[in-house]
Amino acid sequence: MIEARRLHILRAVADHRTVTAAAAALHLTPSAVSQQLAALEQETGHRLVERSARGTQLTAAGEILLTHANAVLAHLERAESELAAYGAGEAGTVTVAAFATGITQVVSPAITELAASSPGIRVRVRDAEGDASLMMVLDRQVDVAVAVEYRGAPGKDDPRLTRVPLYAEPFDAVLPVGHRLTGSPRVAVADLVKDPWIGPYPGNPCHDVVMLACEYAGFEPSLEHSSDDFRAVVALASAAAGVALVPRSALRGMDLTGVVVRPVDGTAPTRRVFAAVRRGAEAHPLLRPVLAALAKAAVPQK
């Protein structure tokens, strides 16, 4: 008989690529994870993982079992949801991981909505970048992620997650006052090819959006300054340190002294935001109202 918790450990190892990283995510010791993997191999009669200098990889048998593990774990999530619904589960705590502007745009309004519509639900918020929050959901550190589409993000058909689209917003060009293009009503990304750039660090989903926008414009930007805090990005632009592309919602309420903000000419680079839960958990009586409140708060960005 295969134990479900060992399937969860197998998936964590597949996601994190090393036993040490999987153990940290699951709040276990590496030796405990190795012992559970060894027990799972004994239960199945197959070698499931291989260790090398590049990390831990699943064998062909491990990949087969992982496919079934995703289905089994989704079924267990649905079972918990139905049992919670049977028990009325109208009160409890839901932990949401979201990036800073996602908290402002949808999480905070959703909390206000839930206070009126589902007063028994308490929301706990954790600030996390859009890529990190998805792994936090899979590792059961949080219940809901508000995440950003990025290269390498789990797709809509990922068997581990259920996604709910929230909103999409354009990036605007942020230029120093006195920049040669501030007189233009719109700015083409291609016209910024010779400028120094300011942007998020690699790994941040917004970094991917900026790099792709420049790639489509035919160049690789000279990223002179890096920060994941858009207030710092704007401050550097105001000091004439470079130009930037910044999500429109991140600019709201910000001190824009020293910069000029212009929409991007043509097809603007876009940040696409969605909520995600572990597949099978979307019907949980605590999570369903939270997802609905997030969707209601996600008004179209203009």
C-alpha cells in the first residue's frame, strides 16, 4: 500500500530538484525525506530517484508514479473539500501569498468583501513574489497564491494546480524628466535601445516581461540597476539613472516627481495575474468564497 504522504514528498523532490530543498519546504530533515523516498521505493518495487551533481532527478518509474501522485493528491484535496462542506466549514483561516501590488489590487479589497459576506473566514496574508507563491501553495505553506504569469510558470493544464484568472495590466514607460522622448504621447520600446535600464532581478516574473518586451523590439536591454521594489526603480529613474517599464498599478499613489510616465506604443507588455490553489481544493468551503472575493475585486485595469 502506497502512503499518500510519501507521494507528496516525491512531488516536492520533483519540484525542488534536491532532497535538501524539498526537506526545507516540507519542514523535514533531509534524512527524513530520504527515508520516506526509500520506503516508497520499497513499496513500489522500483527505483524512483537518482542523485547526481546536478541534483535529484526522477527515474522513468518515478515520472510514472508522479503522474499518478498528482491525480491522487488532487482527489484527496477534493475529499477534504467535500468533508469540510459536509461539516459546514464556514469558519476558519485561509492563508494567501501575494506580491505587493497584488495585495493592494485584489487581496485587500477581497478581505473587505469577505468581512461582509463570510465573516467567519479569517485571511492571513504573506508577501511573496509571483513565482515563489506557487511553490508555497504546492508545499502546503499557504492555501492560495496570487501569482503572475511568467516563463516556466505552471500552465493552465498543470495537474497540481487550479487557476482562476484575475486581471491583466499593461506596463508603462518611466523616463527621467528631460529624456529625449518625454515630448511623445507614447513611447516605443525599440526607441529605448541605447538607454541604460532599471528593472527587477532575474527570477522576478516582471523581469521576464521586461526582457521579452525588449526581445520583441529586437534588442537586449543594458540592465544597469536592479531592484524588485518599484518605488526604488522610479526613484532611480528620477535620478536619471536609466529608463524602466513598470506595471501601471504599481505607479498608483507613488511619488512621480522627476519622472515622466508614458504608455507603450503598439502592443504593450502585460502582467497577467491569477489566483491558484492545489487542484481539488477549489471547492473547499473556506477557499471557494476567497477565490470568489478575489475575482470580484479584480476589476479590469485601465
